[in-house]
Amino acid sequence: MTDTKSPLNRRSFLQGTLGAGVGVALSGPFSALGARAAGAAPARSRRRSAGSGYGPLAPVKDQTTGLELLLLPNRFEYLSFGWSNDIMSDGRPTPSRHDGMAAFRRNGLVRLVRNHERDNGTPFAPAGATYDPLAGGGTTTLVFDPDEGRLVEDYASLSGTVRNCAGGPTPRGTWLSCEETTVVNGATRHGYVFEVPSTGLADPVPLRAMGRFSHEATATDPATGIVYETEDAGASALYRYVPVDPTNLAAGGVLEAMKLEGTNDTVGWTAGTSATAEWVVVDNPDWGPGQLTTFQQAYGRGAARISRGEGAWYGNGVIYVISTNGGPVRQGQVFAYDPASSTFTCVFASPSPEVLNAPDNVTVSPRGGIVLCEDGTGLEFLHGLSADGEIFPFARNNVVLPPAEMAARGYGGTNDFTDSEWCGATFEPKGKWLFANIQTPGITFAITGPWRKGAL
């Protein structure tokens, strides 16, 4: 496939104009975006903001294998671990299809909880951490020493679930793992959120009050404990779960969907478009056969449509939400919901696949910069998005494995994985390490370097 994603043509400033339904201005680091977008000159005529990107990308050797698996800016380095088929500390092989992930610090170590987007099949976790014996998705937990730069321990922590795509961390140091499906296995329904501790095994009980739908990601507002949820479907809503007890999501709560003043569709929004949000109740979040789905209930009450709502993350005082194929050219949008002003704003809309091609997972660094995981076509990038609206390539997937490496790891088929998506990007709380996954063949990377030289 022709490479349309060269790092040389990926740098672009924010583009867009204000659309109809402009509401209260977004607060925080991105508050200036809407004002500038209103009278913006063409993107390529703007001067590049000093310090936003980190410079050109070049092949860098993995400190684990010696292979040049990633392209990174100068002075950045990384190591790989947690490859699929690697034998974990509990004696089980590492499952495939790495996806969403979050990092937590405990006793000087970083604990990663990692999703595996697998379908029906054999569970890989112990029976006490398995929901459905016919389902092969779930999570693994990895313990990383940030001072020595090495994996310390890894084990299966949840299984018997289906298509664990993304999720999100909670202020309590747990991971919400989301099923991207509504499949039914016999009498066992799927399409739920499961809470996984950062230490030990999960109690495999679905949080049914959080809704049954094709879940993608969650983001929790630490001030209120409200959990925002995205839905990966062509017609999807943004939901929020208002728990009766923010420290115990299983105690129940109310599921609501976002309704916007003046519009019920965000698909064509450009950067700076904004509207005031209110929330409508979803009466039957755990719907069954013959009943209205979660989205049908929400849309029937006026909820706004988002096209393929994917990544979500709390940072800079707002909830960031990703649409993978929304925007004027259907290449993706970055939204921000400001709980303080009840405002939903498009802060970036891709003008072309050369700039950003189908963003998926998102995370925010401790310094306030945004990282976007690309899940498009051709070569795959991690992108940075600065507070002044510049998007830039930060890392490129360069995974091509020699035949000997393929054989040693028990991999078959193609050895060129450069078109496999990035997912699970997450900074550990001190901001020294960025962790991210390549979904196929299933690799976790830990990246470090001079973060303060740029916007991340």
C-alpha cells in the first residue's frame, strides 16, 4: 500500500471554523481553540508553535530484542515486553489482541491493566475470575519497575468476556474493562463493563446498571465520580453513569445520555463547534431480547449522535471523547466535554488522512498533552495534540519481524505488522514512561525520553 503517512507530511495546525449551535466556551488549556478557529487562516500558513513536536522520526532499536520496531524522535528510547505467547508469571501464555490499558503506581512500581479484544473461545484466567466459560476475552495485569526499566510480574486477571476493547481508570486505582459487543451466549448476555483491581484478580460480575451496549471507553470525573462512556457504533451516544456511591459502582446508579441544544448530530462538526449539553435518562440500561437497545432509548429522547465514539479520557478538567470517523472528511474528531459549563466542543477535526487517520484510544499526559492512537489504513502512528491545536507524529509502528523471531514466538502468517493499530496508550502517573500496545501480534512498549522538550 502506498505510504500516505510519511512523518514529513503529517504536521498540521488546527483547522476549522465555528459551526451552528455555538455554546459556552470551553475552559482549560484548550479554551483558545474555538476563538482562533473562528477566523483561522489556512493551516499551512501558520507558524509552527515552538516546542509542540519533538522533531523527525527515525528507527530506534528495542532494548529488549535489538530490533528496530518503532520510529521515534531523537533521544527517545523504549523496550518491549508482554508479547503474545510469552509465558506469564502465573504460567499461562500471554493472550493476543492487546488493546486498551491504564497505568497505576503502587509502592514504587507501575501496575498496568491491559485489555485483550478476543471473541468467544477458551477463557485464559482462573475460574474465579471468569464470567462466561465460552468467552475468550479479558485482561492481564503487568507489574513494571520504572527505575530499572523492566517487567517484574504478569498474570491473567479477568476472562470469560468478549471483545474487551478499551475502558478507563478510576480514581480508586481500578480499571473499567469494556465489552465492545452485545452478543448472547446461551443465557449469558454480554455488552457490559467489568471492574478490575490493579492488584489481584477481578470479581467477574458485570456492572449492569452502567448499560448494555457496544462499549468502547470510560472516563471518570474525579470531582464527582461520574463515569462517562463511549459507544463504538456508526450511530452512538455519549453516556454517563451517575453512581449512588462513587466508591462502589456495583451499588447502582442512573445511566444518562447526552442531549445537545440545537442539534442531535455531531458528525459534521469542525474545530470550535460547541453546544450546551443536558442529560436524559436511559430507563432500561440492561435491555434484553425484543426490547429497545440502549441507543434506541437514548436517541428516542433526543440524545445527540456521535459517529463511532471510541477513546475517552479525563484530563485538564474535561472529558476527552474521540469519534473515529466523524468530521467533514470522516477522518476523526476530538471532542471535550466540560462538566463545569456543561459544554461539548469539537477541539480538533482531521482535515485529511495524511494528517490524522481514524483516531481511536486517547490519553492525557501529566503535563496536559494529548496522545492519539491511530487505527486507520497503511502505516500506523501515535500522534500528539498540543494545547494550541498542533497535531504531530510522535511514533510510528515499524514492526517487521525476521523469520527467526517469528518462529521463536510461534507466529504464523505475515511478518509485516506495520499496519496494525496502536492502542492502550497511557502515561504512568509521574509521567516518565508512556506505555502503548500494538494490537497484532500483541506487543506492549514502554517509551521514555525528554518529554518536557515538547507538548507531551
